[in-house]
Amino acid sequence: MAAPSLLNWRRVSSFTGPVPRARHGHRAVAIRELMIIFGGGNEGIADELHVYNTVTNQWFLPAVRGDIPPGCAAHGFVCDGTRILVFGGMVEYGRYSNELYELQASRWLWKKVKPHPPSSGLPPCPRLGHSFSLYGNKCYLFGGLANESEDSNNNVPRYLNDFYELELQHGSGVVGWSIPVTKGIVPSPRESHTAVIYCKRDSGSPKMYVFGGMCGARLDDLWQLDLETMSWSKPETKGTVPLPRSLHTASVIGNKMYIFGGWVPHKGENIETSPHDCEWRCTSSFSYLNLDTAEWTTLVSDSQEDKKNSRPRPRAGHCAVAIGTRLYFWSGRDGYKKALNSQVCCKDLWYLDTEKPPAPSQVQLIKATTNSFHVKWDEVPTVEGYLLQLNTDLPYQAVSSDPSASPNMQGRVRMDPHRQGSNSIIPNSISDIVNSVKSEHTAVKGTSVKNKPDIKASTDSNASLHSSLAANASNHNSCVVDMLRKNEGPHTSANIGVLSSCLDLRTVIPETSVSSTVSSAQTMVTQQTIKTESSSTNGAVVKDETSLTTFSTKAEVDETCALPATKISRVEAHAATMPFSKETPSNPVAMVKAGERQWCDVGIFKNNTALVSQFYLLPKGKQSISKIGNADVPDYSLLKKQDLVPGTGYRFRVAAINGCGIGPFSKISEFKTCIPGFPGAPSAVRISKNVEGIHLSWEPPTSPSGNILEYSAYLAIRTAQIQDNPSQLVFMRIYCGLKTSCIVTAGQLANAHIDYTSRPAIVFRISAKNEKGYGPATQVRWLQGNNKKAPLN
């Protein structure tokens, strides 16, 4: 974490949509990139539900329906997937609630739920200012404030320290309340405290941490409840404990509990001698507790004044939400005007990145041309940009003190068709995706071939250009061996969509048997299957695979789609990239040594796509540095550019940037610019069932580079080799001809291999041939569900 002076607070100023009125006592939760706010009060209690999209900076009011709850403040508010639970709170002055409501955010449907009472004892009484925390399928209710008077106008406060457990049903509904028997000394009664639940990665014992609150005086004590043994304890802590407070927020990111704001004693007051009579004020102090080491760290002290408005002003009763490693804070009250007898509320929205972002997924290739790449990578939540870098074996034209450095790049180009890149077009609209498989392509260095026993195979093992192409052209009934490996790169659970990969079939080298041995005459290429979204979404991807109705979530292509007179089966495809064998250091400078190679910046990109035709060069030994957040990056206006050249392999990596700086780089992908003349990969692949088996169809390449002479389709088949190594696929040619469709019979499908590298699927590859030879292939995965039955069952 950055030192206090380096905290990079950001105020959100450019947003659209209906902004909620300022308030305090409201609550907020996060569903993916959405911050959902309910309740609170300021000139009346608010009853509407507000949503802020942190990606699009848009506020909106969803059209809720069902058993809409009354407005409430200081209530319990938790999120379980896309289900939100609301318990208790103040519904009007002096009148508190103990009712429970459930919101299904996938449909914005409210439902009042009635949990069974405890087997012994009474259910929770009406209350406000309690904590309501979720872990697994249970919510934990602790403390709060009750009104002992039956007359709401005559408020007789009673502080609570009771403890309840609420068991949830899966997906929707609740089972009932229970009163766990706890051990140890129970925390004193309190309200407006915080409670979070944290489980160490290796210990497996979840613990609830209660901090602060109000019981006539503000508190600064920390309590721990082991949820397995139900034992209360007061952990010994190190560091400076935050001042006593209430109406603060506590948020867990990683192993840290961040405490912000709240009511604290006024400066100079001795709270030990007169805790009930001293003056209280709002604070903007900010600390965290390391939950593994029990050490407090002060990030913004209570004495630090902010004269530049560079961070949120003091407040209490605000809300805080963690989205990824970013904390958002909204509204709250910052004072009390006694003369007007009214609260003074903030209306500002702030965020703070608490740590550097994680590494993105590997760079994926959408399209390659002779001198450019269109690439993408999975989005990383709550980042401000991405640093894309490349390197190549070619010498750079950087300004150098070495007089022997050759300025003639083109003369050093290695025109090696064995590493030919792909050339294809991605669909432009959702309708293209719904009716076809999105074709995004990558290049593969070289693959091995298995010949069918009843087909005479070419035994030419010459790895030269002409012999390889000739062998491939004559060996129409070959099996293409391809080593597919599970993706080891970081990716989120949202990254489930449709991509397609390409295999350069012009580089197939025949051999008499399948072997995983790498020799000088053959190359087994290891690919990494990249599972990624087909397109970015502006809303949450929800568990039941329906999209939140008030914003546009682009459809995933594993859905069942309908075409005239056919049922389109679920189809998925994957982008295959060539991983580099060694991971490189994550040092964010324009040129970084990686073995004998130097990493060069392509640039910093706002979104997760880039069109790459040039990259930047730094003079040797010089780094012109400018600032992005706390990250050092070159001043690109001072740097020279170098163009990409045809037939050349380039390695790519990408890192995300947020307010804390540049995060670690992704694993490396390698692509090659195209050699002019070869056809692109087929696109718009469709699969539909028919009486004979399935009908496989496709569209011609968008860049045929001449006349298409034939197409070849391949099916991944079961072999003993795959049983020994499930990540290694063997392909058999099932079609060769000029038509853009073929029938895959039930007999052929009976021999199909079910690939479990991601979701179960049958794998096909389709490629086109022109006068120069075969271009890259489009790979599609026909999803089979989670069973291992025959594909047409």
C-alpha cells in the first residue's frame, strides 16, 4: 500500500443519469462493476434503489417490481451473488423494522421473505444500526438499537448485543433464524458499529471482526468471533488504533480491513473523563487493519488537514463499496446545523485504488495483416488503462551509440512461412455473434501430423518451405496433432464467451506416427487455450445467465439460438496463442531485457483492444519518464516509432494501470504478421443438428487473396494418446471440397473427443486454400453440457 502522502484519491466528476439526492444512513453493495444503493435519509427516508455503473460512470434507477420494501435507514444490506437481502432499519422516526426483503437483481424483483423463528427464543426485535454480514449461506446479525417504547414519538433507546444466524436457501429464499451458543466474553451492546468476515487463505476458519460503534459513548474496541467454534475474543493488535467512532465504514480487500470516516471525539476532548458530554465531529481519517498480523496502519490521520480538496472531506453515515481492489465512497453527512436542526450531507463520489491491479489475461489476436495486428485481452476491473509491450528477434532501429547497428530492418526480415500469421475479420454486431461464431484468429508455429493407417502418407520430413507445403497439400486425410494446454493466465469468472482460434495448416509437417518428441525435423507447438468474453459488457453478468434489464449486456454465444427450420447447437470457440517458455520480469519501462530481447512499448490504451502497426523505441541508456498515477512511463512524444514488417514474429504482453501504478505483466503471447498471398481463415461458423448428424457451415475468408480452391474441415478424435494426455488433441480431416458446408455424420461424431480444457466441447477446425496454399484455420468448440454422453443424445 502506498504511503499516506501518496494516496491517490479520485473524485468522480463526469457521470450521467439521475444522481441520488445526498443522504446518510444508506447502504451499498457491489455486483460486479455495479454499486447498488438503497435507503438512507435526508429530509425524509429514501425508498428508491439507485445503481451506479463504475465502468460507464452512469447512474440509473432500475424499474423494480414485486414486494417493494418501504424506505429505511441504518438497515442491514448484504449481497449473495445477484441476490440482495435487506433487514431491519428505521422506517420512520422512532419506528424500527425487523422485516426481511430479498431483491433478485437479475430481474429487479423484490420479495418479502418470512424466515422461521429460532427453535428456542424469539426472532430478532425491530432495530437499526445493527451489523448484518454474509459468509457462505448464512447471514450473521449482531447488535443494534431498539426502541423500548411502544410510542414511536417517545423514543426509549436500548442498545443490543444479541447474535443471530440466518440460513439462506440456494438462489432464493431463506430457511430461518437460529441463536448460536457462543463462548467467551460477548462484546458490549452497541449500534452503528461495523462487522466484516474474513478467512485466511490457508487456515480455513472464518472470523467476524466487530469494530467501534456507539453505546452512549463511541467505542474503539475490536472483537473477533470464530464462526466455526463460535468463540468471542479480543485480539491483541499492534500499531495505532483509530479513534473511537461510530457511523464509519469497514471494507475488506485482500487481507486488510479499511476503516474510513465516522463520528469521533472533538480535538482536545478527554473522552476518558467525560465520554457522554464531550463534543463529537466527523472525520476523514483512514486506516487499515492487517487481518493476518493484527497490525493497524494509519493512512490518513485525524490531524492531517486537506487544503487542496484532494480527498473526501470528513463524513459519517456514508457508504463504502469494494469493487476489485478499488474502494468507492458516496455521500454521508459532514456536520450538523443546530440552528436549522438539520443534517449537512455530502453528494460527492470518490474512489481509491488500494493496490496495483492484477495481471491481465494473455494478449489475444483478433486479426493479423502483413504489417499490423488487432489484439485484445480480458478486461481488468477498475483500471484506468493498459500498457501494451512487444518484442521481436529483429534488430531495432533505436538511436544507438553502437555504429554497427543496422538501420535496414527490411533486409533482416526472415520470411518464414512456418510461422505465418492469420488474417481474418471479427463480426461487427451482436446479430453476427448470435448467428455465428465470432472469428478471432492466432498463428501457430508448427504442428505434427498423424496419418490414418489406410491412407498412404508422405514420408518427406524436410522442413523446408516447398516440401512442407507440398506434403500438406497431398495429405488430405491427415490428423493434425495440436498440444492444447489449460489456460494458466489470470481471468475472471465473467470471462466466458466465444472466440475462435486459427492453426496455420500450411506448416503441417508429415510424420509416420504421433509423437510428443520435439526434434529438428518436427515441432510440436504448445498452445494455451484462452477463455475470454466475446465482448465487454456494460453491466453485470449474472448467475442465471440473464442480463440486468436496465442496461445492455451483450449476449454470450453459448446460448441456444434459433435459425429457420434448425436448432443451432451451443458453440464456443477459443483463441489459441503461442506461449513463450519463460515468464519475463514485470518491470514497467519502455525497454526491458528479456534474455537478449528488449521489451518496447506499443502504448497505453484506455480499453482492452489495440490496433498495433508501430511501437516505440528508446535511445539506449535513456528513459524519458512521465507520470501516470504512481507509475513511471515514457514520454512517447519524445520517442521514435518503428513499423511492423511482414512475416515477422512478435511477442506481446500487457499490464493494467490504476492509481497505484502499473501492475504485473500478463503471460506472453506470440503472433506473426502475414505473408502476402495466403487466404484468411473462414468465418461465421454455424453448427445445427439434422437427421444424419450435424450440419457444419461457414463463410469464405474475408481476405481470400485470390480464388479459394478448396476448404478442409477437421474433427478432434479420441485416441490413446489423448487418454494419456487429455490436453493433447488429434484432428482428423472430415471434409475437403469447394462447398462452404459439410455433413458430420453420427458415425464420425461417435469417435469425437470431448475436450474438457474448459467447458465440455467437441472441437472442429476449418481452413481455406488458394493458389499459394492453406491459410490459418478457424477453431470452434461445440458445447456439450456437463455430461459425457454421445454428442447427439
